[in-house]
Amino acid sequence: MSNLGSRSKGGVLIIAAHPDDELLGCGGTVALYTKAGIPVTSVVVCEGESLRYGAEGVGQRAHMRAAADILGVKDIRLLGFPDQKLDSFTLTDIIEPLEQIVEEIQPRIVLCQYGGDINRDHEILFKAILVATRPTETCIEAVYAFDTASSTEWAYPRSFVPDTWVDVSSTLQLKLNAMACYKSELREYPHPRSLKALENKALAWGNQCCMDASEVFMTVRRVCRDGQTPL
């Protein structure tokens, strides 16, 4: 169990492929950061709606802003790549804007989407993130991957193995309220992306470590540099 570096002075960077991905796996944790006064930048790489809803979309930018307001996130970066078409770009096309953001904000902690699930955009983005957050970026102390409901648990092999549990008992309702802003992405229970299923999932993860509710993460990289304590 861990606080995922809440003592960090350099802020937190969230990187997700699509609108709502940025809160499905770590919305409660993000709210913990913002409540503690730690700056959070949220990067959403794809516009996330043109493929399913046409060029006019369904207003997901507004949904994203409303969700961010609930979680206390002020800095949102929309990269605008087309939905489900990251495989039509070179990896460097995706890496470059991520590197620019890392250089600008100098995050200490990066929370990113796990790339071993059924969504091709997630897979490609994760590979780009590994490059953009490589150890040459000495500001970064740790990179953690989060799971995405209705993508990670449907993969095979099921290779997301969490090693970090974060108690989100105090912020779970904020996460659910934020998710409710994404009306186009919500589904009826028992779909994994229903509010009740998301609540159940948080309770189940929490109960594994004797907590009311938690979000879980898989450590991608954690670096303790000279002068830093390992815990």
C-alpha cells in the first residue's frame, strides 16, 4: 500500500488515451492529490468520440471539464489525436507532445494507462509513455499504471497485476460524481462502466487490503536518486 508519492513537490501527470479513461482507473487518487494541494495535469491523447458519434461528437470536452472540476483538476491538455487511430501515426508523433509536456511541467509522479488490455490505442499510448518518461527525465520519481474498466479486465492474458493499493474511501463519491458527467460513456449495471460496478470494484479492491475502498496501480518504474529515501 502506498500514497503514490503525495509528498512530491513537482506535481502529478496523468496520461490517458480517451475521455473518461483519465478517471476510471485513478479518479479517486487524483482527488486525493488535489485535496492535498498537489498540482495535477491531465493529458487526454485522443478526442474519443468521432468514431462512434460522428464529427459533431457528443460534447465530451464539456464532460471532461465538468469531471475535472469535480476532481479539482485545473490543467487539462487535449492532444486531439483521432479516436482508435493511433496505429496510423508513427510512435514518435505521439511521443513528441508527451515529451514536451513532461519537460514543461517537470512531474515527479506519472499515472498512466496500462497497455496490456484489449484497446489498441491504450497499447500504443503505453509504449509512447515508456519513452516519454524514460529515466533520462530525472524529474520523474515514479511511473504507475492504472487499469481501465471494460478494457483491462477483458484482455487475455490478464496481465495487470497491481502492487500498490491507495485508499480512496474519502474520495470515491467524487470519482463517481465525476464519471456521471460522461453521460455518453456510462452503461447500465452490471456493465463494468456503470456507476454501481465502479463502486463495487473499488470496494472489492479495498477489501483485499482491509480498506473500505481503493484504487490499484502497477509499478512501471520507481527511482530513488541520490539523497532520496526508498520509502
